[in-house]
Amino acid sequence: MDAEVSTFIENVKAGNVLANHTSMKLAELQKIDAKAIKPIIDYMVSHLKEGNQEVVSEIKVADDDTAVFRLESNLINLPLDEIDRINKMISDQESLPVNVYLVVVSEFVNQSGLRIDEVTSADDFIADPDSFSATITDWISEKATAIAENKASEDESKK
């Protein structure tokens, strides 16, 4: 699946992004499994199959207002929230393949407060979403654990 860059950018800037929101506690995310992640994957797959190229499935961390995990489609390895930076980097391109990325935003995930990793191309994701379930759950669990540990370390150092 390829996207026309200018149309993709315009749609995101206009807020024309299909988004699904759910909420889980950090401890739940540390132990997330295939059953818990299935609705998030299914949402992405169903909308990508329909030809929608701007799709986000988000998990807000219920016990940490600053943390959020997202599975999102995009053209490059930057979060959709940074559409102006994306535009500057790819506006000279006519079309690019749509990929699926995992994004976590939290001041406790790392120094930058952001981690983004490519899962696969949108085409491969649509073709066999179940094959990416373990990758997604392992990634979320790992990042949630890092957040919990870093948060605990900071809390301990304040004592």
C-alpha cells in the first residue's frame, strides 16, 4: 500500500485520522497478551483493508496521565503527532509505502520521552496480522516495564 504524500499530510493536518482509544493500567501493559492486544490490531487491520492510510489505535496509561502507547500507520519513522516535521522531511516525495509503527510517549521510557519502532509494512500487516501479535505484545510489555522501573527509580531517588 502506497500513499500519496501530499494527501497523507493534508489528511493528518486536517485531523482526518481514524483513531481508536482504550485505557489500561501500567501493570496490565507489563503483562499484555495476545487476547488483550487483538482489538487494537483488528482495528488497524480493518481500516487499513478499507484503504484508510491514516490510522491510530491508542492505549492510554490509566495510572500515568503522561504515558501513551500507539499502533499507527505512517510513511516514516516519526509519530503522526509530529506531522510538521514529517512534512519537511518527505514533502518532496510523490508517494511512499505505508508502514505500521509502535510508538510510546512517556517521560520515563528514555531520555527523549519517545520511542518508535517499525512493525512492518501495512501490506504485510494486513496479510497476516496474527504473526505480529507477539512482536507487539513483547514490545509493549518491555516498554511498560522500563517505564515502571524508571518511575520507581525516580521516586526512590526523591526520598
